[in-house]
Amino acid sequence: MPIALDVMGGDFYPQIPVESALIAASEGIKVLLVGDETRIKKELEGKRFDASKIEIHHASEVIEMQESIVKAMRTKKDASMRVCFNLHKQGLASGVVSAGSSGGMLAIGKYVLKTLSGVDRPCISALMPSLTGKVLLLDAGANMDCTPQQLAQFASLGEIYMRVIHNIPEPRVGLLNIGSEEGKGDERSKRAYELLKLLPINFTGNIEGKEFFHGDVDVVVTDGFAGNVLLKSVQGAAKFILQSLKTEIEKSSRSKAGALLMKPAFNALKKRTDYQSWGGAPLLGMKGVGIVCHGSSDASAIAYGIRFAQWAAESNLTERMAESLAKSSDLLKPSSEK
């Protein structure tokens, strides 16, 4: 089945999403372009592609980035994002990718697909580089207030994701906290710590923000508020360091000469710290595959999201998550059932 791409999502629709679909199609991935059919066909004019890999499904409405999600869900039944999830639920697409509103992806995905048994709320996961490889942060901005049980659910989802998709046999899971010692933090953090110790995962304890990139853990669990602050702080710090370095280099001819020799290393660092190089953020915990891409993503980044959705579908990620969650059903029981 194709991957359903929300062509009307992101800052530069429909041009960039259509370009990303053509990249994915050139790699053999079938993509279903969902959005304004007239505009999609106009973007495809004059471009060479394998017609067997590209389909179009018309959707007459668009959910804008700053639009109220509650209102859009009530009034825009034919919005491209919602149509994507409907096609996925109907078995006409194996996953959904969008660079549109992350809140819309979360709310509509949960409403249409529902959550896996044992999961209160889906969470946004963000993969980032570390000194030894990569580290997964969740929740990265979906759920501001979380119970200890929900943090434990996130830990299980993240552990399964890193094990299934990134082939880490026993992912190390850490709980973001103000100190690494057991007993640190507020009551919620302390209770979450106790729950994580009981789960059948490789829980290594608390981790401070300054240790996030050390590579000592593969999964970092926190609530969406702290996770989003950390994520955006990291993005801002990376830009600050690169810009400061550029400013210092331009101060002298000697620095400029040295920079020419270091240019390959600088380019590699820039690529490694660029969020677009890491593609989209999977919504974990839903009965299906949903990938959120940054609104300003270029075609390569969205194409990576499409590629990832294909991997997740082929790996049966959702089914394997459901199986693993069932093993810890009592500990992970949604708070509403306690």
C-alpha cells in the first residue's frame, strides 16, 4: 500500500511535499498525494516520474498551522490531514506523513485511529544525534501534563521503537530529572522512577539535561513540556554555536585560511545538528503509523519521513508495540482505569 502524504501541510505546500513524493517514488516507494487535485497536478507538470508510484486523492480543505484544531476537527471533515488518516484506517494507505500542524496530527490521529491498548495518549518522539550514535526523546511536545503511568507508557513505546526500527538489542532508557540519583525530583518523577524499575526494559535511572548527548542512554523519557523546551533549546544552541563560530572566523585572515581546511568537518557538524537530516518525528502509541515533519522541512526531510513510514509499516512496528505493551499491561494501565 502507498504512504498517504498530506500535500497541503507545511510552510511551503504543495511544492515541497510534491517534490518529496517524487524523491520517494524514485526510490520505489508508492505515495498517495492527498490535497487539492488541481494544484497537485500543476506541480507535477513537466516532471518525470514513475506514474505507477504516484497517486492523487482529492481533499477540498486545509488545516492551517495556526488554526484551532478543535474547530478544524468539527468543521473540516475533508481536510487533507484528516483524509490521510481516514485512508490509513480504511487500509488504503500504510502510513501518514505531514509537515502540517503537529497538534493536528496528534489530535486527528488519536481520534481516527485510536490508541493502542495500555496507552493513554500518543506521544511525539524526536530522534537526535549523540556522541555515540543517536538518542530518542519523548514526549517532545504533545502532552504537557503527564501521570507517572503515562511516563512509563512513553518509556515502553520508546524502548520498542529503538529496538525494532534502529536495531538496538537492549535500548537503555533514562528518566529526565534534575539529578541522577534515585529519589530526585518531584513526586511524579519519583513515582515514575519506581514504575520504570518494574518494567521489562533496560532502565538505567535518572539522567540530567547536561548528559543528554553523552550517549549513555538510547531513550530519554519526560513530559511534553520539558521535552519541547529541551528540543528547542538544543536547536537554538546549535544555531548559536555555528553562527558564533562563523563570526569568529571572519575576524581574521588566518582564521579564514584555517576554516578552509576545516570546511569538511564544519559541514559534517552542521549536517549532524540539522533537524532536517533526521527526518520526521513518529507519533507513538496510535493504532497506525503517523510521521510529523517540521513545518519548514525541505523535500529531502519529508522524503525521509515517507521512507521512515515505509520502514515502520514493513517492520510491523504498531503490532510489535501492541505485543510488548501487553506484557506490562497492569503497570501501564491508563490512569482512567485505576
